[in-house]
Amino acid sequence: EDQVTQSPEALRLQEGESSSLNCSYTVSGLRGLFWYRQDPGKGPEFLFTLYSAGEEKEKERLKATLTKKESFLHITAPKPEDSATYLCAVQARGAGGSYIPTFGRGTSLIVHP
Amino acid sequence: DSGVTQTPKHLITATGQRVTLRCSPRSGDLSVYWYQQSLDQGLQFLIQYYNGEERAKGNILERFSAQQFPDLHSELNLSSLELGDSALYFCASSVAGGTGELFFGEGSRLTVL
């Protein structure tokens, strides 16, 4: 069974204090690892897709990296508007040939001004 | 705005009742996914449809059913509701049924009293 574990569950940072969120996974035949951002009461918003170990993607203050067992979401000099829950999802071939993303429980990030 | 529309946004009902949640995918997307999100379970995959046909099933209860219509909108039917069914229900769409990011709606918040 595909497993996705995110850590920490919650993270409080001061504005400008860089940090990293972790997503470790156990899956056979990874066909993509996704990062989403979710604001309270809203649907998850797509950030990045990573497909192979060594791949990196950047967007503003966020940088996602991927190894064979885990992914990191690095947040550089965060601002209060970066406060949200960050979700990681892995996609692999499941029963019947379908590809269904399996989500972790997320890391709740609060950035204090 | 992801382009995915869900109605209703909020729904309050009593145990034993039946409700229908509706989802319109992004223009051009053929695949629709339904997820349930509760505080203690995170995002749980329920069911996927692709171009009108069921493609994959997750942890969907027998009291729940779904369908995708010829115009590609989808409905999730929840019956014999229990207190534990209270959750956020998200619909997401993607271009195809395979790999790729999902675009989520704003969700339907169901409260069962």
C-alpha cells in the first residue's frame, strides 16, 4: 500500500526564517510527486510536480526537490502570506491501471510577521 | 480560480438523510475525482470517473455513490447519513485519467446533525 508521511505536522516560523518541509513516501513505480498548498476552507492549489530523483522545481520563495525516498519543500525567507497547509501527494499505478494521487496529511505552516 | 465548480458550498442535514453534491470540471477535463477531507483522516480518495465511466474506487462507503454525466459534470450521492460523514468533500479534475496534477474545487462542507 502506498504511504505518504509528512513532517512536521505543524511549523511556526518568523518572517524571513527559512526552513524545509519533508515528505517521505513508499510507493512502487512512482509516476509523479506533487506539492499542493491549501488555505483554510479552500481546495488544494497545485504547486509543483516532480517525476524523477534529482529533479528540482522553484516558484518564488518555494523550491521542491526529490530523492528516491523523499521530497523536500524548501521555503526561503517566508512571508506571512506563505501561511497555509502544504500537502504532498504521490501518484503510482494502482489496481486496474489507474493513477490515483495518495495524499499525506500535510504540514500546517504559520509565518509570524 | 481553478475552474472547478462545486455546489453547494455548505450543507447542513440530519442523520439518515440523503444529499447530492455537484461538480463541474474545468473546461476540457475528462476526469473527475472525489475526495473526502476530515480533520483526523486528511484527504481520502473516494472515486474517479473518466469520460463518463468509473475508473477507480477508493475508500468509498456503500452508502455513497457517484456518476459522471455526458456533459462531464459529476454528482456524489451520500445516503443514510451518519454523524461521521461530516466533512469537506472535494471534487478535482484533470485533463486525462492518468498522471498529472489535479485542479480542485472549493469543496462542499457537509454537516450532519
